[in-house]
Amino acid sequence: MRVVRHGAPSEVIEVQDVQRIALHEVGAALEDHEQRRTTGRTVVDLSLDA
């Protein structure tokens, strides 16, 4: 999982297989990654509404 804290999300999202999630979804996303239920990259977008 990659946390982006500035204007770079648009650059990261241009990469294939990117899932944008809000901060409140981080726990579930970490569980998915740990259990290998996901592929690609997960980006925590702090501008998304909770």
C-alpha cells in the first residue's frame, strides 16, 4: 500500500491496476493485501470523503 500526501495521486493513479481508497478503508485494504485477495497497487487518497 502506498500513502500519497501531496499532489502526486494523479501521477500514481495513471499506473495500471490502482485502487483508490479513503482513509477509513485502510484496515480492510491491509487485510486484503495480507490475505492476498488483491493485486496491483492501493493508494490512500486523503482527499476522498470518509
